[in-house]
Amino acid sequence: MLTISQFTEFKDTTIKGLEKKHFPNAAQVVEELNVLNEKRKSSQAKLDENLSRQNTIAKSIGLLMREGKKDEAEEVKKQVAQLKEESKLLQTEKEQAETDLRNLLLTVPNLPYDEVPEGSSAEDNVVVKSSLRECKEGDTVGNWDTVPANNQAKLPHWELAKQYNLIDFDLGVKITGAGFPVYVGLGARLQRALINFFLAEAAKASYTEIMPPTVVNAASGYGTGQLPDKEGQMYHCEVDDLYLIPTAEVPVTNIYRDVILEEKDLPIKNCAYTQCFRREAGSYGKDVRGLNRLHEFSKIEIVRIDTPEHSRESHKEMLQHVEGLLQKLELPYRILRLCGGDQSFTSAICYDFEVYSEAQGRWLEVSSVSNFDTYQANRLKCRYRRTEDKKIALCHTLNGSALALPRIVAAILEDNQTPNGIKVPAVLVPYMGVDMIK
């Protein structure tokens, strides 16, 4: 969450940033936060003064008793008792103001960086790079018209999956429900090949592999910002109050909750393969057919903990890593810088990677790579000790998909189909054991 100083010291800038994110009633909420903060500070000041008076007066009771001034001592006792009652009320008032302040802070999104473009929807996202052609300054998704040449009719991946017996969507419905596919034979092997390839590439880039739990407690959800913003998208085990993870970002980043790191150990680079679970409430239509949107899927996540001075360089390196994966898979891709209105609740800046599906005639998002600045770290109390002056400061946190499997699988199947079968990308052949799915 944002620090209170961002509302008190940089009020106008904060309002402007929240408006870029299309946060409703930004000015009003900022004013409410400042009122609550003043109430908290006032209650704390009155409480401190009361406790000081209480201690000073209490010290005189013994002296008065030794001097035989019993009546005066009793009067002082009454004053102390009254001050104690006032202190209890002030403590309650202070704690309530702190609770109200924190609860309101949790509803406020992160502030976007200056380079985040203005815009209200995905149509306003800026295309910053593409494997298809040079991008012009200000190119947006809404005016983007370059797609790969499609010289022959292509089958969508759900038909290819059935034809080659790779994925059984109906069996998944029988076992669990829609959005839980069953991978079969070479379909399962393709999944495993991608997982191993992505993890091997992360290891080459010096990421330490983590195998975290796939359920987390509420504190972890609050730490990375899934709660209270995204309850409707998460599967909740109500009896135990645990949540199935929507991404490995949650458990891996929470490793560093309530931790003070040393500056010399940063950046920390972790990666993790996990199953991910998303309810995707309200999703329907052609955009969710087949592998386009699932309730359970596999994903490799990369996570970094860094200093404020180096986090932008880390973000750049992460973007290069994801781009390298798509290049090695030989998939047509484009990179988008998300506009303020399409950014996530927690990110300060985010780039999406999309691959093109020839069969569907549309771009499919396969990765989001975000820098959260101090937003998550403040919620997590993830800090580091600076080498130079030994002062404690908030870390920056970053993460990205490297990569999510479902739409990568869809693009590989659709873009690599030939009259003789589906060509396996060369980098996956050592993991697959075959170069063609027949």
C-alpha cells in the first residue's frame, strides 16, 4: 500500500496519479485519509500527554503519604484514576483511527510511473515493440493493424487438441468442471517440456528455483495485494481460511514478509513453477474457449526483490528475459506498455507480452511483467539495511510470468500446424523427444 507521506507531503501528485489509474473520487479519498491521519496523530499526542501527566502525578502519592498528607494523597489518586480512564478512551480512539486509516489505505491502488500512458482501456495500451515490424511513437492497440500473413486456413487449438488427442476438455468437465482440462500423451509431454525449458532458462539467468505451497493464508494475500481487491477471483477454502494461489507471485514474494535484508544481498532473484487457480468470475464467450482462459493452469513466475535505485534495471532485465523466451519459441509477439486505466491494482508500471494466434486471428496475452515500487513492500514490511548509513528502507518488488503455459500451448499448436502434423519448436525437441506431433 502507499505510505501515508504520499498523501500528506505529495497530495496533489498523488491525486493526479490516482486519477490516471481511474480511481474514483481520488481527491475525496485523499482528503479522508488526511483527516484520519490527523485524528490518529491528535489522539496519540493527547494520549502521550495524558500518560506523562499520569506518571508525574503518581510519583507524588508516595511523598504525600510519607508526609502524612493522606487526604491530599487520596485526591491525587482520584486524579490518576481519572487520567487512566481518559487514557483508555484515547487509546481506543487512536486504535480506531489507525484501523480506519489502514482499511482505507488498502482500497487505494498503487501510483503509476510518469511513463505510464494515459488511457482507460486495453485499446489505449501502447505497442512498444513487435517481432513483426518497427513500432512508431504512440502506436496503440486501437490503431494496430499488423498481423502475420495467413496463407492457408488454420484450425483453432481446441480442434487440433481433439484431432491429435492432446487435450481432453470434456473429460476435465466430467472430473471437475469447465476450465479444468486434462492433458493427454504428447499434450502432457508438451506441458512438461515447456515447464522444464522455462525453468532451465531461468536457472541460466541466475534465478533460484523455489517450490512453494499452492495455498496461502489471508496475510499472504494482503501482503501482495490480492486481498482485499480480488477475493472474487480466488478460490477460498473457508473452513481453514486459506486461498488457492492465482500465481506463484503470492507465496514467493511473501517469503520476504516481515524481513530485513542486507543491501549487499540484493537483488534477490527467484523463480517458481506452480499450478495457478483463478475463478475468473463472469468470464464467458469466444475469448474463453479452449485454453484461452482456465480456472487451473501451469505457470513459471520470476520474482525479484531489489533496491529503489536498481529496480528499473531489474525490470528491464526481466523484460529481456521474457522476450528471449518468445524468440526462442519462434512465436510472433508484441510488447505493450499498459495505460493507467488497464494496469493492475498493485503495479506502478506493467508491460504485457502477447503472441499472435493465426487460427483465432487475435493476440493472446502470455505474460505481464510489473514493477510494484514500494507498494507491496510496505504491505509486507519487506525492508533492507542500506550499506552506507545502516538505515532501514523499503524494498522494491517485481514479478513476471516467464511464462504462462495455456496460451503458449495454443499458439504453438495453431501457428506450427502443417499438412504432416504440428512442428515442435526446436528448443523444445530435447525436452519432448520428438520434433513433430503426428
